[in-house]
Amino acid sequence: MLDIGLSIVAAALVLATLIPFLRLRYWWVRGFDFPRLQFTALAIAVALIQIFLGDAAWRWWDIAAFLLVAIVQGAHILPWTPLWPKPVRSANAGEGRRSLTLLIANVLTPNRNAQGLLRQIHERQPDLVLTLESDDWWGRQLEWSLESEWPYSVKVPLDNLYGMHLFSRVPLEEPEVKWLIQSDIPSIHTWLRMECGARIRLHAMHPRPPAPGESEESLWRDAELLLVGKDIHQHEQPTLLVGDLNDVAWSRTTRRFCRVSGMLDPRRGRGMFSTFHASYPFMRWPLDHIFISEHFTLARMRRLKPFGSDHFPILATLCYRPARADENDPPEADAEERRDAAETIKEAKQRGDGDAC
């Protein structure tokens, strides 16, 4: 009986491993991109059970299937472990005027533990604070607590789970709120004027996820991310893209975004820094992202304490060092990927809201 059960698990894991290779945008297909670490761990654990407790003649086929699953799934997540080379170089000490610390937090709109987040903001003293899912109530709490020390801000309070607030110590120049693909999904785009005089482009995003009750397809999320990625590549300026992208770092969409834009993921070679779900330790993956252009190095990155949201906040300190750009290793898209990105954006605009810009 045990062997039959393990064979069923083996078949299910093989199927779960193959489904993400389908070039389909349905939410239930793309959802298999997320738990690759969990599938890897499960495949290894069940393979060991089969080795030591199984006795059926076919058990070696099951063991081979489990090992194949572990290899394929593990290959996807390996770059987000310390076993992988770091494409973003570490910052040198003593570069305060060129450093920039960002704190990103999806607050979960119904969550009312604002003090749990605000305490961490005041303790960590970041230069920029970005909140996602922040409505009017959250906006009032943030404004009351932060405006004296973080005087520059962009506020987009919404009650549809896509509100966002940006507070900054450094001046924000030419801030804009855009509705890139759909008319109810905002994004913030602004320039940062650093203490050293450098001008940095910042994009803050929270695209709609492919999920039941949200969107049947990943088209809208993919297109919004790729649209900004194309713009980043065309201008080649010092750039940061931050936010809850409702996608994992190792998905086809996020990796394509990095190649289309030339942006770097500072977690590669350092760790996953999984931010969701805060309440379930065994079901976590990295949804909140900080992508950087080659002009930056990384001083530190860490996941902060939970505060009642389903996301952990994430904190990163970057250093603007354009002279070290050649030390970083930005990705590059080929012609086919750029063509696919353009087609995805075109399709989303054609099928999206008529008043989206």
C-alpha cells in the first residue's frame, strides 16, 4: 500500500514539474512556478522514504522520478542560494553619501497593526519607504508618523488592494502616477536626487496577480512588468524597480523582465529572502522585489519582522557606484525575447481597459 501511495506522489510531482513548461498564461499553470523549493524538498524526502521503506519491484522507477523532479525544480531555485555566483557585487564600507536604503512592505489592507510596521521604519531609518495595499486609513497612519522625517511623498490611497504610498528623505523629482495597462492598477515613477548629486530613476509597481478572483491569466502582470522593462532598457539610466510583483524571482516572466530591461536581482547568490506568506513557514516564496541597474552595488539585504500582514517587509541598502558597473553582470535579451515582450504588451493593451494609458 505504501508503494502505491508513493507512486501516486511521484506521478503528481512529475506532472507539477512539467506543467510550468507549458507556454500558457492561465493562473493555475503559472501557479506551479511558485512552490519549486517545496516540490524539491518533498521529492527528496519521499525518495528517501521509498529507498528505506519501499519494497515493490517498481520502486526504483519512483526513486528515479523523485530525483528527476528534485534536479529540475532545484535547478530553477539554485541561483537564489549562496551556492551561486553573485552578479551584483558587494559594496565597500564608508560610502554613506552614495548609499540608499529602501524598505518595501505590503501592509495587507485589512491589517490594522500600523505601529508594528512604523516601529521598524523608525528603528531602521530607511531613505525610502514604499507601502503596497495601503488605503486611506493606512495613508493617515503613515502620514502622521513619517512626514516630519520623510517629507517627500507620493500617495495613491485605494481600497481595491492596489493603493501605494511612497515616503522619502531624498527629494523626489518629477513624480508621476501611471496606470500602465489597467485603469485600476497604479504605479509610481519618479526621480531621486541623492546626497551625492546623482539622479536615480525609481519605478514602484504592484501588478495584478494571476489568481482566482483577480485574473484568470498572467497577461496583465507580465505586460506591465515588460512594458517598464522595455523603457528601462531604452534609456539605460541608473534605475531601481521595487514592489510586490506577484511573481517569484525564478519564473519565466521575471527572468525575461531582467533580460529585457538589463536589471539585476541582488538576491542571486545570496538567498531567497522570501516575503510571502508570513503565517506559513513551509509555504513561502519571494514576491517583494528590488531590482537594480548595473550602476549599484549591494551593502546589505534582510527580511524584517512580521507585523500582521501576510507579507514580511524587506530592507536593502544599495550603493550608487557607476565606476564599478563593469564588475556587475547584467543579463541581456535576444531578439526573440524582445519580440515576445512586444507582442505580450500589445495583446494586453488590446484586451485591457479602454481607458488605461
